[in-house]
Amino acid sequence: MIDFRLDPAFEEKLEWVRTFVREKIDPLDALIDEHVAPWNPRDKKAMAVVRPLQAEVRAQGLWGLHLPPELGGPGFGQVELCHLNEILGRTNWGPTIFGCQAPDSGNSEILARFGTEEHKKRFLEPLLANEIVSCFSMTEVEGGSDPTQFRCSAVLEGDEWVINGEKWFSSNAAQAEFFIAMVVTEPDAPRYERLSAIIVPHDTPGISFVSQPGMAGEPYPIGSHSHVRYDNVRVPRENLLGERGGGFKVAQARLGGGRIHHAMRVIGMCRKAIDMMGERAHSRITQGETLARKQLVQVDIGQCWIEVEQFKLLVMRTAWMFDNHMEKEALPWIAACKVACAQISHNVIFKAMHMLGSLGVSNQTPLARMWSSLLAMGMADGPTEIHQMFAGRAVLKNYQAAPGRFPTDYIPDLRARAEQIFGVKAEDFHHGIAG
Ligand SMILES: Cc1cc2nc3c(=O)[nH]c(=O)nc-3n(C[C@H](O)[C@H](O)[C@H](O)COP(=O)(O)OP(=O)(O)OC[C@H]3O[C@@H](n4cnc5c(N)ncnc54)[C@H](O)[C@@H]3O)c2cc1C
């Protein structure tokens, strides 16, 4: 039985987080512009405001929200994380203040599982403390959804890997202390055993940036999703994470439960958009009455609310599967969350922007930031179509071809069988329209 009840002590924590977000993080979002990279620990001015807030979170035992106790986190289950991430999702800075921002959250999971003791000391510990940030460098210009297209390669020469090639949309690379690069080390192996994951410190000679792509709306050429060139970049042999050709297994480690944390935050983002719509509907008077009295506005708000509630239940159910050790069975559910995440946020935020009129499409409410982030929703971590396909295949596994010429639900056959079971003729029950 699925049980979503929460512990009263946890309810208290949730209340603390809600208040803290309202009183401290919402104002921080208003203070520091989103284009000031929130994840850059070298930004001393921003850190002077950020660090005391992080200290408050630590004092509450909530730092590294997604982490197990052995990595210094509170060890929450995924259902609990769903509630917490929903609150943080209303904000821009929330994940950074609570030490669970991507891509560092996933990269720390990789290092914890596959790193050597030295990697843990040099990279994992400062990463968990948010003293440094990191980057996951996998997508290439020629291929994102299809990793079998990747060309950036590493060749072992003596005790060093020599990396050559380019990577595209490596978020955060400019500030990152190290990259986890997914490179071809086994070109002749089967398609999904060609890649390996290798740690590349940022200051290694041979790394350069071709450009810094930004998101739509960010002024060109400013951006934080680097196009990186690796030119005879040499790193020690020990920087290999996992086995040679085991890159996909390593990448899976960063995707575990973390894959749905984003969906959890999007619930919060959508709720904020609905809050803004509700307030606006009661405030704006058009043709003698508030927008709230217009039936089309009621339909829009009602529909948004229904979609978000359905989405939350889907995410909670998936989270519950993780908490109940059903990671493998949860895979199609994760895909479903990712598809719904993109579609529902698109609908809800578009409606909210539209309802707020010119203000809604301006840069004077948080909606524009939400809109630009949702453009990536159906793309980062694989496009919607791939997740739909994956979910579809999982559903199809439950079925096989009909045994005869007609579908199993072909009524003449069903009726013949029913007549056999009950020993009567169906036509005996036909009394005609008049009875
Ligand atoms: C904000 C953001 C941050 C990102 N951060 C990182 C990062 O830190 N590190 C990193 O390595 N990458 C990152 N990426 C890249 C991301 O992983 C890729 O964009 C994604 O995998 C898709 O690859 P692509 O952009 O090459 O699109 P393509 O693979 O070219 O796909 C384009 C479109 O083709 C269609 N399509 C593709 N395959 C199929 C299929 N099999 N069937 C049907 N239709 C299909 C879909 O409509 C898809 O949207 C980020 C992307 C974004 C937007």
C-alpha cells in the first residue's frame, strides 16, 4: 500500500524551510540577479550574503539535503525530498543555499561511489562543502541524445590519459574546479561500452573554451553552458572513474534518485505561477468585473491546478518506489516524470505569463526566469521524445500479439465464450427496444 503520511518532526522541518524560504531566500532572489552565476563560490560579494544563509541551513541539519548521513547529509527518503524540493523549487537560490544544486549533487554521488581516497579528499570533500563547483562534460556538438555519436577520445599513454576533442553545453565549466568528462576510450567495443568517465581538473593545460553558449534571452555571447575544447589534455591514469568502457554505468550513478529532484522543484515553480495567477485574477478588473469572475480564467486556473496535482502524485509515487527499493521498476516512472515535467510546466507558466499580460512577459516578475528555465526542461538529460519512447517500450513489454485474427476484445468471440461459460444463448436476452 502506498502511504504518503509524514512524521510530525519532519512536518516541523518543512515549516522551518517554508519560513526560511519566504524570509531569506525569496529576498535573496530579488537581491542578486539571476545572471550573476549563483553557483560561483569565487564571487566574494555574493558569497558574503550566501554563506551566512548556508550556515543557518547547516545549523538545522539540512545541508546537503539529498545526501545520506555517511556523506554528511540528513538522509531523507525521496518522498520527504519531494516536499522539500517543492519548496526550494519556488526559488532560484534555494538549491545552492541547501547544498543540493546540480550538477554538483550528481557529481558528488559519482565521486562517492567511484572515486579513490585521493579523489575524495581533493574533489569530493570541498564539493560537498560547496567550496568548489564542478561540471559534467558529456554532450557533443554532433550528438546529445545519441551518445554513440560521441567522438571526444582519451588514449592511454604510459600513466596518463591524453584527451582530444570537444564537448558542448558543459554547464558551469568556466567556474568548475574539475570536470567529469565522458570520453571514448574503447572505440572498437560494443556501442554502449565505448565511453569512460575521467576526472579532468580545470587548470590542466590544453583546456580552452570555444564559446560560452547561454540560454535564450541571455545576451549573446554571455552564457554558462561552455563549448569546451580538449587539446592533448593529460591527466593521471588514476583519474578514470569506474572501469574502462564503464562510462554509462558511472553516469547512471549520478542519475539515481536525483533524476526526479528536478521534477520535484518544478512542482514548486508551477505552484508559484498558480499563486501569481490567483492573485492577479482577484486584482485585475476588466469590463466591470475581476478576471477571477471570467469563466475562461476560472477554467485556465482550474486546469493548471489539476495538472500540477496530477504531476505531484506521479512524482510522489515514483519517489515512493525509490524509498521501497524498486529503483529498476521505477525507470519508466522516471521517464514519465520527465515528460510530464516539461509539458505541465510549459502549460502552467505560459498561462501565468499570459494572465499577467505585459507584466507577465516582462523581466519584472519571476515568470520570465521560469520560462527560460523551462525551455531546457524537455531537453537537458535527454529530450522528451526519448523518455516517451522509453516509457512506451516499458508499457509494450506487458503485451503480446493477439492469439487469433481478431483482438482479444473482439465482441463476437467474447460472446461465444460467454455462451459456453453460462450455457445460454446471448440472443435469449435480446428483447428489442420496446422490451
Ligand atoms: C540548460 C541545459 C543544460 C545542459 N547541461 C549539460 C551538461 O552540464 N553537460 C552535458 O553534457 N550536457 C548538457 N546539456 C545537453 C543535453 O544533455 C542535450 O541537449 C540533450 O541530451 C539533447 O541533445 P542535443 O541538444 O544534441 O539534441 P539532439 O540530440 O540533436 O535532439 C534534438 C531533437 O531531436 C529529436 N530527437 C532526438 N533523438 C530522437 C529520437 N531517438 N526519436 C525521436 N526524436 C528524437 C527531439 O525532438 C530532440 O529534442 C544541457 C542542455 C541544456 C538545455
